[in-house]
Amino acid sequence: DTEVTQTPKHLVMGMTNKKSLKCEQHMGHRAMYWYKQKAKKPPELMFVYSYEKLSINESVPSRFSPECPNSSLLNLHLHALQPEDSALYLCASSQGVAGEETQYFGPGTRLLVL
Amino acid sequence: AQTVTQSQPEMSVQEAETVTLSCTYDTSESDYYLFWYKQPPSRQMILVIRQEAYKQQNATENRFSVNFQKAAKSFSLKISDSQLGDAAMYFCAYSGKGQKLVFGQGTRLTINP
């Protein structure tokens, strides 16, 4: 089973709202990732968790706050977002963070910030 | 820094024909991994094929095969007997040891019935 699930599928929020995106995998993977993808562009890496610890933060604004409660779950907490943050947010997981590990992607959460 | 270039923003092919998507990359490493991902409209990104740089044999997965030219730093994807379900954005990606995935800009493939 190579499934990564993400909820919700769609999210509309105002600039003063607080919301969270959720990602789950049950493949026993120890690395999890958040990406942001704008229309017709490749995914941009935001955060990497390895063994439940944050290992990479790609200089993401503090209005995005990741959390890894356990090895299967990854959350992205959103607060005071800007309209330019509207995008598809993808979660991915892999066995480890070594480059040879294939990343498996979830279906994404399509976020619209008004 | 490693870069990945996909020079064809859009391509189209007739159903049942063969199409080749090009990808070149720049790296000074000798050990790395290359991937092709497919992202259909409003659907999940899925792995199509992967290639280990230390392997000389080109990877194949059913109708999908790659032409890996290590010296030329080229990694093209060939889709044989194109089907309507192959319509998608295709991303070429590179990863070195312990490094993050670097994506190309993508090629949008249209299949004409």
C-alpha cells in the first residue's frame, strides 16, 4: 500500500483564520514532507521531517507551522495567511531522507485564501 | 546546485503513438537518482519510473521507458502506445544522496484521440 492521505481536499479561509492541514501515511515511512505547488509549476519544498524531528525548513514564513505528532501523521498549521499563499499543498513520505528513497505523494489540499 | 531542465513546456501526441519527453540535469556528483512523476489534472502525483545513476541499464515500466545518458546528463521518458489516461503534467526530478528532490518545470502532455 503506497497511499498517503490528506485532509481536507479543499479549504477556503480568510486572512485572520486559523486552520490545519492533515497528512497521514501507514507505510512505515520515517520521512515526511510538505510542498507548496502553484498552478502549472513544480512542487516547492517547505519542510522535511525525519524520525518525527524537523530536519529542513526552507525559510518558510512563520505563518506556516508544521507539526509531526507521530511517525504516521504530519500537520501544517496555518495562521494569518496571505492571498498569495493560495496553492495546492502536497504531503509526501519516504522510507528515509536519503536521496535514493522514492517519495510518495498525497492528493493534496487545495487552499484558497481570501 | 543541481538543476533540472525540461525544454518542452507542452507536447501533444496522437493516441496509440509514441512520444518522448526530454530532461537534462546538471550535477557534479557521480551517484544520484532520477525520477519521472506524472500529475494528471486535479489528481495525485504518482511515480512513473526511477533510475539509479550507477545502473547502466535503462529502467522500464510497461509502456514507459527511459533513455539514460549519464555522460550527456540526459534522462528522457518514452511513452509507447499512448493512451488518453497518459494526459498529464510530467515532472523530471533529481536527487543526490541525502539531498532533497529537485524538479524540472514540467511538460504538459496532451493525447489526441
